[in-house]
Amino acid sequence: MPSPASLTVDLNALAHNFHALEAASGAPVHPVVKADSYGLGATPVARRLMAEGARTFFVARAAEGVALRAALGPDPALYVLDGCHGDAAGDLKAADLRPILNQPVQLETWRAAGGGACGLQIDTGMSRLGFRPEDAPEPFEGLDLVMSHLACADAPADSLNRRQRDAFAGISAKYPGASVSFSNSGGCFMGADFAFDAVRPGICLYGGGPEGRPDDRIKPVATLSAEVVQVRLVPKGETVGYSAGWTAPRDSTIAIVAAGYADGVLRAYSPRGKVWLADALRPIVGRVSMDVIAVDVTDADVAVGDLCEIYGPNRNIDDQATAAGTIAYELLTSINPRVPRVYVG
Ligand SMILES: *Cc1c(COP(=O)(O)O)cnc(C)c1O
């Protein structure tokens, strides 16, 4: 059954971004495909990236890794950023997943389950996941990856980036047998000494800029679009939407578009959001509701069935996110499963 809203994923643009990240960092790209590839669909995304040369992927949760292993077969190395929780070791091993061990108890659990291929995260200044440097274990069998994560990758000038990088260079030297990975998307653009053995970008693969704003090196990948389902005249003085949030300042033509916050059009787009419709950016009027938005198309030629672009090539996802007071990551991961993902390229 056709859906009035859809998310189109441009796999050629994804491939472009993959190679752009390789070129920028000078290192192999090990894509982060957690949260269903930021909502775009982990299996089709990973398959295309494998065709482009990727052989190692990162997910966040063990269950994501189990699903991806079933879809991709035995070839790629799959790391689980969460590590090894509770009694998950058996499931991890059964699916040939490599946990990133983040704290001493995880290392003990993994060893007690017989150990095997795994990674180690060292916290170098984000105070999130990872061993503190002084608690970092001695090299051990099975350890094939040592990584850390930047706290301020979207702000290249922040001095914490260099401090984290230098701390990591020191501690990772302790593990000569392991591959070394440091940079996410932002770090890919910070120069050769941030690259180490492999980089771990996510958002830039999916069309977000490394600094949270549009970047020429990164092509848009995701287009969220929805059909106009009604066009109505709203006389001057009448109101539109919940809480009567907008009053027509003149006789207005309003297009009702079939996408709301359940489709990833965050309610925070009200009251100043804009969408691309009839060849221009036009204001959303009134509140975003769950299934629809109202767009002021006065003086434009708009009919039922016309397509409205929430973000995509004409409305950059970073600009849309900024207008809503958030980041592209949240826009992409907020799209309900009812929105079909359509793949092109
Ligand atoms: C999510 C994540 C990444 C990817 O980050 P982007 O900013 O999307 O490039 C890399 N490493 C770790 C540890 C992560 O959690």
C-alpha cells in the first residue's frame, strides 16, 4: 500500500560520502551502523558499503549485531560498542560479534565466557564509556582493536580534541597487536594524526556535516518527503491547528501535508519551521501534529498529491535540525517505522 510519507535513501550519495571520508582521513572507513544506520536501514546501507569496500562495522547493541550478522553473512567484522553485558557473551559468540569492552567487569565477564576476539575502549576525556587510562588492562589474547571517542568532534578548534588525541596516542602504543581507531565523522577531517589505523564515522556517511552544518564534501543521503493531502482556503482571522496556534493574517492558502511528529517532523519545528514545497521554502503554520503539518502556500500553485520535502537536496538536514534546535542525528533516528524507506542508486 502506498504511503503518503517516505524516506528516500540515495545509496550513490552514501557511497560518495564513504569515499570522501576515506580521502579526508587517509584511513580505512569502518562505518558505524548503529540504530539501524541512524534510521536509514542497517542492512541495505551495510550491503552497499560492503560493495564499496567496507569490511568492519560498528553497532551499539548486541541485538543490532545479531540481526546484522544474519543479514550480512559471515564476512564482515562486527563490533558492539555497548560491550558485553550480563549474560550476553553466549549470544555475542554465537553471532561472531566482537564486544568493545568498556570497564573491568566486562573484561572479566568476557574472559569467564572463554574470551575471543574483542575490542577495548579507553576513555580519554569524554567520561562516558571506556576504561580510564590508569585502569587499562595489560594486552591480552583476543584483543584486536583499541579505540577511544572524541567529545568535541563537531568543534575542531576545541583544545580537548588535541589533548584526547595525544593521550590516546600514548596509551594505544601499549597494544601493538591491536588495530587502533579514534575518529568519528568530525575527527576524519582533523588531519592525518587523528586517523590512526581506521576511522569510525556515522553521521557524515548519512549526509550530516562534520560540524553540524552543511559541508560541500558531504552529499545529502536522506530525503524525507510527504504528499499534500488537502489544500484549503483559510480566511483572514481564522486559526490553524492545535491550540489555534496560528491566525491567518490575510486570506491564506494552506496545504495540509501528510507528515507529523510520528514521521520525524519534530514538534519543535513549530512555530518557525520551513519545508520545501512548490519550488520554495515555505513556513509551517501552527503546531506540528502527529500525522500532518500545515504549510502556507498562499500565492503558490499547489495541488493534492504534490510532494513536500521536509529535508533533502533542497533543504539541508543540518539546516532543518538547527531550525528545530536539534541535530541531524536526532532527526534521522526519530522516524517511525511506518515511514517506508525507499532506496535509489
Ligand atoms: C556513534 C559513534 C560513532 C559515530 O559518530 P558520528 O559522530 O556519527 O560520526 C563513533 N564512535 C562511537 C564510539 C560512537 O558511539
